[in-house]
Amino acid sequence: MGLVPMRRERLVGWLCAGLLLVIWVGFHLMSRLTASQALTPWDVAALRYGGSFVAVLPLLAWRGLPRIAPARLPVLLVSAGFGFPLMAGAAPLYLPVWWLALPSAMAEAPWRVVLIQGLFHGLGASVIAMLLCTRAVAAIGPGPTTMVGAVVPALAALIAWPLLGEALPPLGLVAVLLVSAGMLLGVLWPARSR
């Protein structure tokens, strides 16, 4: 691979990692925001599982079932993308239980809240995040992609301050700065040593 295609590949990888960071931070913020909305935690789980299930159906129709040895499938499902593939697979089991037996406020929730939560958690935080993570790892490697994930809690805490009114104490700010500095060093140091 030439120098220009290599640079382009790294740029694509960092772009995917940046978008992944946005989704992961959004996941934390949306989960926190759910506490102030009408939905129960069981409803949010149903939207995550159901949204993931609906989102992967076109992929399955287009690409077919993955060709994975049955013995490797459980490990892959649990470890790949922090278990998000389990969401799509669990939907047929979870949704009937939720519908029949679990507390729900879905009927009282505004349709916009249901739609946004379903799209974000079902499509964004599961399917799109998994694709972005896979592409980032292929382009820039697992180390830098993982380092980007390390800054998620700190960035979510900073954004939650003005957005959700959750102020950080001074020690919390120091922790955010240390984590962010460590992430930057972890990402930039290997690049400089090459």
C-alpha cells in the first residue's frame, strides 16, 4: 500500500473513531436523559433489542447469515461490540416477555421520545457503532480505537454539565483532565515514535 492510500486509510479510521466517540457519548447522555422521560428501563431495553433486531434484518437479507463456526458464535456474540449483537438476537425472546409481563409506560410516552430512543439505541448505539468500531480497528488498530473509548465517560460528564445540569465537582474536573490527557498521550505517542 502506497503512502497516499495509507494516509487516506488512517484518515478514514480516525473519522470512524470520532463518529464512534460521538455515538458512545450520546449513548451515556441518552441513557441518563431516559430517567427524566416517561419510559421505564424495561421499555428502553425493548427499544434497544427491538430496534437492533429491525436494523439488522436488511443486513441479513443483503448479506445472509454470517458464516461462523457454531463453537465460536457464543464467544463472538458476548465479546464483539460489547455484547451489542446479543441485542438483536435477544429481541425475539425479550420482547414477548416485556409485552406480557414487564411494567411499561410506552403507551403514555410521546411518540417522538419512543422514536428517538428506538432509533438511537437500536440503530445508532448497536448496529452503526459496531460497524464504525470494526472499520476503525481495521484502519488504525485496536489500541487507538480503545483509547478513544477511554475518553467517553469524561466527555459525557463534561457535556452533561450544560446539557443536563449535572455540575462536576473540582475533583471530577481534575479526573476528566487526567483521563483526557492520558488518552491523547496514548494515541499520539506511538505515532511520534514511528
